[in-house]
Amino acid sequence: MDVSARKPFWLKRGLPTDGRSSALRSMIRDRALYTVCSEAHCPNRWECFSRGTATFLLLGPNCTRNCTFCSVDNSPVCPPDLDEPRRIADTAAQMGLSFFVVTMVTRDDLPDGGAGHIVGTVKAIREKCPGAGLELLISDLGGNWDALAAVLESQPDVINHNLETCPRLYAQVRPQAEYQRSLELLKRSGACAPRVITKSGLMLGMGETKQEVLSVLDDLREAGCLLLTLGQYLAPSMEHHSVFRYVTPEEFKEFQSEAIERGFAGVASAPLVRSSYMAEGLYRTALHRFYSGQTACRPKGRG
């Protein structure tokens, strides 16, 4: 069932004032870089651009998988651009932010899933932006745990890997992914690098039930996941997975309460929330709760 033609009022928003948007988009374009904001048609991209923020997309604009929810192109991929880490670091330094989010397309064609390229980018950003926080939103790396270990050794502040939906819908939504493999990635991340905070997210309104969402939250907590994002799925086109229903803002608040009760240290749950939206605020909220003793789920090795 596709209800996308009847989009509710809470998903409609005006464009923000230009702010820093034009300059930032020109900088990214001139340096031949990509953002997931643009490639995935994020509904928040104009707001973020106007604030001078963006989420860098590594390894080109094309993905090797065919997830039915995603608008990122799956045309044939190109070899990794070896100069991309330097250009991203230079751009990050010019942006002058205190926290950056870097994500990637899935590259099943690469033996390490692109892990080496990620590590090189982290190193370049650390050199250009010492002291800045860094969140990595990564693929499942094809279940290559040695590649995951290399990424963790680069010491990001947050490792984010989205489950996206409940196990029952994986065959429809993420046909080349595996629910248990994604959970294992989060579990291994917490065990191998306890100083790195783990994060995941779900899109709601794809046909899942409330109980299925709560079951996924339980699985995430059992895997040690500490940060959570929940947002409304919006189909990029008629060819993508249909929108089953629009989850109300009140329901998102209920899910947020359920997540906090389960021990998540930071939760962003609202219709227009996306995995990297206001990422620094969510990270800082989690740290505040750790250090103030508001949660029993303190990260090992912190505080």
C-alpha cells in the first residue's frame, strides 16, 4: 500500500533562509565531493546546508547494493578516488565545525569493503581538524570483521550502522543485507572498541508493527547500542518501496520513551529525524548522561 500522495502536514516544511548554503554547496561541488544529504535527497538538507553542515559521502555516489528504500544510485562503481580523503579534510577544516559525520556507499566490490579508504579519511580529518568529534556511518563491510577492526582502530567517536527496519522486511527492503550481520557489527564494535559509542537507526512506516519496532530496540540494546535515531520513511520515487503509513509525532514520542526506558543514552525520534541529523547534539547528550550518572549504561573506559 502506498500512501505517499497523502503526506500529512507535519512532514511539510518551508525552506530556511540561504545562510551558508550557497557557499558550502559551491565548496563541495568545486572539490568534486559528495554528500549523502544530496545523493539520498534528505528532507533536512537545506536546513543543514544553511547552518554550514553536511555529511560527506565516501567512495563515490554509486552503491553496489539495491536497497529498495534508498535513492543513492547503483550504477557501476568507479575505483576509489585516492585523493578524496585529502579533499574532504581540507573542506572540513574550512567548514570549521567541532563535529563531523562521514558516511559511505556500500562497496561489495572491494576486498575490505572500503575500510582502508575510511581509515585514510579519518586520519586526514584528524590532522586537519585536531580536537573535532567524528562520527562514522558505515556499511556492514560485507561482514569483514578485520576490516571493521581497522576502522575502529582509527578511533572515531561514534560508529553508526543503521538496521533500517525489522527482520521480516529485510528481503523486501535490504535484499543484500543480513539483520544478524548488522547486529553483529554493532556488538563487535562495542566489544572491540569500548571507547567508541555505537549508534543505529530505523525508518518507520515501511510496514513494520509496533511490536516489531520494540523487538528491534531490544536487539540493539542487547548488542550494546547506545544511540538511536527513528524517523519517517519517505519513498524517493514510485519505483521504491512504498510508504505503508505515516507515523504520527505522538507515536514517535512514545517510541522515544520506550527507547530511553530500555537504556539508550541518546534518542532522536521524530518524523524528519535522519541518522546524521543533529548528530553532535545527540552525542553530547549521551556524554552528559554518562558523566552526570543519569544512565547506568556508561561506556566502558569513559568517565
